Amino acid sequence: MICLFPGCAAWHRLFKHKKKSAAIPQSEKIPKPKQLIGTITLVNTEIAYALIDNGSQPSPAAGTKVECRSPDGTTAQLRVTEIRKRPFIVADIVSGTPHKGDEVYQ
């Protein structure tokens, strides 16, 4: 906005709104580190579920996809169900083959 009077132009320069910073592209955003939520205590491949010992960690919401990693580097995807009994969480196996003792990350 430019004013017609020279004195107003000086005031306009003093009270300009600062430009918003450019948005960071999705490719440059830093990913969140995965949070350890527990270890697998029991695996039933016939019914395709795993029992996760959550300990005192906060449990993820029902429907959340989590990943379990075995010491040899293989991974499996799990989906948390609504069934819980502290300190255990039940999760359905989505893909891969989890094993007893694998760490589970959110």
C-alpha cells in the first residue's frame, strides 16, 4: 500500500508486516526417530497376532501401525488392537514374521 503523502510513506516502511518464511519442502524435513514401545513376548502365526510387553511405556492408540525388528535386521509390520491388559498390548500381524524377543518401534 503506497500513500499519496510523503510523510505517510515513511510510516508505512516502519510498520511493514514481515514476510512469512518459505515452507520447508517435505524432502528436507527431519524424520522423527522411532520410539521403542516394547518387546514381543508371544507370537501366534495361526491367528496372526503378537503380544507386546509394553512395560511402563505409554501405549500407542488402537489402529496404529508399528514395526518390529529382530537382531538379524528383518522387520515385520503390526497393527495395534484395542485389546490391552497392562503391561501387554495385542497387535495383528500385517506383514513379515515377528519373533519372540523382537523390539517394537512406533
